[in-house]
Amino acid sequence: MAPKPPTPDKASLIRFLLTCPLFQRLTEPDVEPLAERLQMHHYEDSTDLFSRVATPDSTPLRLVAHGQASWEPSNSSEQKGAWMLTTGSCFGLSAINDWACAKKIPSAWPAPDPAPVRCNAVGPLWVLELAPQHFDDVFMHPQGNAICSRLLCMFPTGLNAPRVVAALRSTPQFSRVTTPKLYRLLERAPTLAYGPMQLEQPPEEPEEPEEPEDDDPQQLGLEGKSVTSPALYYVLEGQLTVSNDEQTVSLGVGELGGPGMFDDSPQANQFAAQATDEARAVVLTQASLLDQIRTDPGLARALGPRGLSKAVDP
């Protein structure tokens, strides 16, 4: 590895973090504790960043600043190198989840036996790293809760991304989208936990109509019961029921769906997903898809029928 290059100033790092798919919709104060501790590292082509299961005492949290890295989990059925980490991609989430488990943080996920992963630099690679010894400084900081919750939401998504990508490619809307673009899209799709719930009843006589809230699940931590915007759900555990004005969809483990996702206009009555018992699902909202289209206009051109290809002017 080459000598460590200088790290940009904190203001520049904050601006960069807010452009990353994982951290969009956060605020400058949310990411400030992370920006204070990140350090830049440079790796040469073909450097093996890690080839074994991540451990909390050795694996940093990493964000790609420039360049690419291949990510090849053994449970991926896609061709070699299909999952590419590019500028703004985040990896090392299993180390964050292990740290959260050790700290008994409620939003940590029960860690399965993760499949081995190979991660190698593809050409020169610059990476911003948060060393494990600084996890406490960042994530136990009063301002660090939002970013910690966001990282923990993405841990199961990363583990299950190959299966979600396969499910997306089987749909008419995403069948023409390349595999790397789908992996990139999932960097905006958190995994949310659901439990039995009752839908909130609206006030009987509201004085004035209220403006709809931005309820993208990426702003809501692990609890998805307030998510009322159009979304696709890929169920990892349990069973979900999602309804809108026109239809009700029941989804079991391994199923993908969600009414209203590709409608040109917002649903007037898009309800939250409900679970009879506990459930987990990867949630890709319409808002997140539109955000990715604005970043990558080619995604709009690749989307199939009723795939929002005409709904966005990047």
C-alpha cells in the first residue's frame, strides 16, 4: 500500500458524504461526527481489501472516494465483477453491526454466518476509512444516531443484495437494467423491521389539509410502519401486506412487490406495510429510485414499461 494521502478538510468531507447514496437526505450535523474521523487511504490495483468475514476489531468502515472495487459474495449468481463499488459506495457494514451487537444497541441485527466475500481494488483506489477504534467516538456521539441507524439498516440489504437483484431482474420494469446499476440502486434501499400494528385513524374534522410528509424509510431507522410512500418490498422474513386505493398485495419470503410504485402521480391513499407477525423487508421507495435516476439518467432509459422513464426530467 502506498503512503497514506492527505485527507480533505472537514467541510469538503461533509459535502461528499451528503452526495453518497447511503447518506442522502441526512443533514450536515448528522454526518459531522463521521467527517471528523475519516482518513484517506490509497490502494493499488488488485489490492485485496479483505477476503474473510469481517471482524469488529480489524475491519474499518470504508467509503469509496475515487476508483472502483469488485465485491464478490459467494452467494451471488451474477457474473464475476457484476457488483462494483464506485464513488460513494460504503462497505464494512458487518463490522458496524458487530460493534452494535457488542454495545447491545437495540437496532443491531442478529448476525448470521455471513458468506465469504472477496473485495479487490480495480485500478487505483482512494478510500475514506473509519478505524474500529473510532466507532465509539462517532456512533455514541449525540449527533451520531442518525448515521448509525442508516448504516445498520443497510447491513441486511448488503447480505441479501444478490437475491434482491435477481428478483428485480425478473420484473418487466427492471429486466433491461444492468446488474451493476441494480446493485447501485440497492445502496439506497434499507432493510426495515415490521411488527403487528394498527393503522392510525385520521382526525375526524381536520381544520386544514396537511401537506404530505416525506416519509422515505431511509429517514425512519429500523421501524417501517410510518412508510406511506409508494415502494417495492422484498421480504426477507415473515409476511407483509401493502395496500393502496386500487389493490392489496400480500408478500411472503422471497417475494417482491408493492402497489403504486410505478404510477406517474403520487397515490392519494398509500398505506403503510403491515405484518401479521414480525417481518423484515428490503424497501426501495419511489423517491429513492427517482434520486438514483437523477444521478444516473441512463437508468431511466433502461427501465421498462411504466418504469418511471417518462416521469423524471433529470
